Amino acid sequence: MSEEITVVAFLKAKPGAEEKVAQAMVACIKPSRAESTNSQYVPNRDLDDPQTFVFVERWASRKALHDHMETPHFKTLAAELNTLLDAPIQLHILQPLPGA
């Protein structure tokens, strides 16, 4: 079985902080995609709820995700989001079922 994982993270911006959240997420795209263990890094905005944002990411393994979370660009993102979110991030780490 492959170690590759998909990460789906749901973020809820405070009212009025939506654009700052979007800007912080976008700033993390280029350096995250440059990581050799990343194969997908796409921030999204919910069309029906402008306060909700969703990251969809693919990493080579859980270790790769852990290493990503130790990078300066991720730490900058986390620090910026700290005061902009209305709720804790909901993080889902997924792996396909065998045969999928």
C-alpha cells in the first residue's frame, strides 16, 4: 500500500477576515508546491459560505506532512491564521481504501 496521503483542511474565517485568510493561503501555494514530497496543494473557497475555506493537499506520507508543518512558510501561515479564524482548523488525513 502506498504511503501517499490526502489532506483536507476546513478553515472558518472570522466575519470580515475572509480576504486576509485567502491572501495568507495563497501566499503558501508556491513554496508548498516546491516541496519535493508534495503532489497537490490547492486552497479553495466555499461558494455557498464565503467564510469557509478548504485546503486539498497530497503528500508522499504522514512524515512528509509533518515535515511540511515545520517549514517557515507553513509556520508563517499558521501564525497569520491564528487571529483570523473563528474556529479551530478541521484536519482530515485520508488514504484510499485498497482497490480504490
